[in-house]
Amino acid sequence: MICTSLKEDYLDEHQYRVSSYASQIAKRISPGLIEIISFTAAVHDVGKKSINNSILFKPGQLNQDEWVIIRRHPLLGASMIMRRVVKVKNSYKFKPSTIALAVLHHHERWDGSGYPDGQKGEDIPLISRIIAVADAFDAMTTDRPYRKALSKEDAVKEILRYAGTQFDPNIAEAFVCK
Ligand SMILES: [Fe+2]
């Protein structure tokens, strides 16, 4: 019971912050999409609900097998959305397939080195590219079992350092130029 609520709390808090950062980006580059981006970011990691806490909260580095399991979470999340296990807010307005696709690709990288499909550049859905920046910023600025959080200033530097490789450069700029 305690473990379940630990996971729920961690996911809810992480997704809430990512949704807030993603909305800030959307406001600058695509105001018409704020609502769908905010909702998608709020469920982007829902596939992690199916992953064991011993992997999710492992205090050390993950081994290869554990990485394989972790890397399934975008597909698991997309599938949960398509099967309506996750209820899509305003589904009359937002197609579950659009949200599922964005969730599926939120770990792709601009240079094609991400997963699950190694999509590149603008082939990656815009919502996924926005979530990728917001997600990385939140990951860097919160404590993890194996490392301390970076300051917001250092995290911004990291986002800019990887603009054009990991991140869509326009989105990275839009996020950091406040
Ligand atoms: Fe994720």
C-alpha cells in the first residue's frame, strides 16, 4: 500500500510540474495547443504505473535488463490511453490517438538517438518535443535516488547545451528565454 502511494505521489507530482513547464512553452510557441499539451504532459509517464517500484526507485544505476523494462513505459502509456484505461479529458475535443502518439514519442531525441523509434527532428510530434524539454528540466531539478538536483540555472544551461542534439532548438530557446 505504501509503495503504491509512493509511486502515485511521485508520478502525480512529476507530471504536474512537467505539465506546468510544457504549458509555459506552449504559450510561447503554440498558444492554440496549450490545453492539449498541458493534458498530455499530465499523463506522459502513466505507463510507469505498470513498472515495478524496485526498478523505478532503484537507488543505483539501472542494469541493461532494467533499462529495457523502463524503456517500455511510453508504449505502455500510449496503450493505456488507446484502451481508455486513462480517461482523456475533453475527449470530444482531443483525439485519444493524438495524445497516445505524443506519449509514445516523448523520449525521442531531435538527433534520432531517442526511443522507441529513433524518430528525428520534426518527424517527432510537436507535443512530444515540448514534453521532452519540460521533462528533462524537471528531472534535472529534482533529487533522484542516485543524485542531487541541479540548480535551475545549471539545468537551463544543460537544456541549451543539448539544443539541436537532444532537444528541438526552437523549443529549448522558447523555454529558457523568459
Ligand atoms: Fe518518460
